[in-house]
Amino acid sequence: MVRNTGYSLEAKSNNSLGYGSSRAHPTMQFRYEKGYLINVKTNKVFDVSGGKDVEAQKVIMWNKHNGANQRWRIVYVDQFKEQTKGLIEEFGLFANRPFYIRSRLPNRRMAECQGNHDVRQRKWRNNETGQQWVFDPVMKVIRSKKWNNRVLETSNRSNGLGNMRCYTPSARWW
Amino acid sequence: MATSMEVYQNRDIENQNIVLGKSNGKTHQLWDIVYVDEFKGEPKKGELNEDFGFYVERPFHIISMLPRRRMLQRVDPASAQEIVIKQPNSYKSQVWWFDQSTLTIKC
């Protein structure tokens, strides 16, 4: 049973995406094609603004490119089931099952969450939970086994490069 | 000069005139011939609208393919009328459906 609020998604001026009273108008018509949600009039697509994968980030309309911030999956509610156990195939990791991240360099060191939030490679130490990580299937993040509130993060610089950190998501460093 | 039937002013609205214009290959000059004995009619509830890629009146989530897999969500109150991404939260504002009568995505 669908709920009808009388509103539909709408491509508005200045590349913004919003919603308004439903009407059969091209600014309100979108097709789903190869992972893009495309406005039938402008051919602009849904785009997570700035490519920032953060909570409550705005979604806008933008010219199509190959970025992941423009790709979407339609999952029908009657088929949606959030997987919280076993292998999460999409990420290649088992849910809530501690693991090491081991370098393939000759010394086979482990990625370790340091007290100052750095991530460094260190020799394996038995029972050192700072070297253990857990995939959280709900938040889709890799958590430190030692500090459960810290997650493995990359730099948010535009080129995506920089130090890896294990940091508390609610207190971002950028 | 080659001419083609076209939707006047490229305006895709009900009752818009069809005129003859200089051929330019644009969408408003392109037409399909669909034989009546092959035409299935408009998709009904639960059927796929192949042109738009949605099942009619079948609720769905729109999930970003950025790493956290957040969902598209309508921001309330309606005065803001913004669309954002948020973690799955079971709110109805993360549920959408395709309306065949207006060919829009409703919330």
C-alpha cells in the first residue's frame, strides 16, 4: 500500500532537487537508467552534492559524469532486507567478525589503530585488539575492535589521498 | 529541405500541437510506430514501466552507491523541500513510489 502525500520529486532551478505538488510536468519526471536517475527534460542526474558521503548531505541535479556520487540503486521495499550476518558480498567482509588487515610486504605487518588516531603498520602481537577490525554491516564502516566508536577513514581531501585515520565519526577531523 | 513531424516547441504537455518542422533528429521529432495488436497499454500497478525503469506503485528505497549506502530522504517540514541522503532509519520519508498517472516519483 502506497502512501500518497500529493508530493513528487522535482528538479528545481539552480540545480537543486526538491519536491512539490505532483503534476505531469517534465521537471518532475525522472527515468532510472544504468544506475542514474535522469530528468527527462534536462538529462541532469541526481548527485550527492560535493561527493560527500555524510549524513544529511544534500542531493542536487548535475550533469552526468562517472562519479559514484551519481549512482543509485532502486531497492523495492518488499525485497529490502538489511543483512547483518554472514558475508556481506557487496563489501567482501563478514559482518561483526574480527579481522586483521595485513600488509603483503615481506614482514607482513598489521594495520593498527593507534591511541592518537593514526593508523600504522606494526608487527602482529597476540591479543592486541588495536590490530583487529570489525565490519559494521549497518553503518557500513570498519570499526576498531579496541575502540568500538572509532572507524577506519580516509582523508576527505578532494583527491582522496592522505593519512588513514581511525576516528569517531561524530567528531570528524575535516 | 527534409521536414519532420514535431511536437511544437518541444513542450511535452497534454494537448500540445504537432507541426511540421525542418528535420533535426531531436527527440521531439522522433516517433515510434506501435501496432495496435502489439500495444500492451500502460503498465498497471506492480508492472514495470520500461521507459522510466520503475515498477508502478511498488514502494522503493533509493540507495546511494557512495560507500555508506545512505538512502534518499525527504526533509520535513515541507517548507524546506530538500532532498538529502541519510542512513536507513525506517522513516516513511525514505520510501518512494512511481505514479503512472503523472509519471513522477512520489513520496
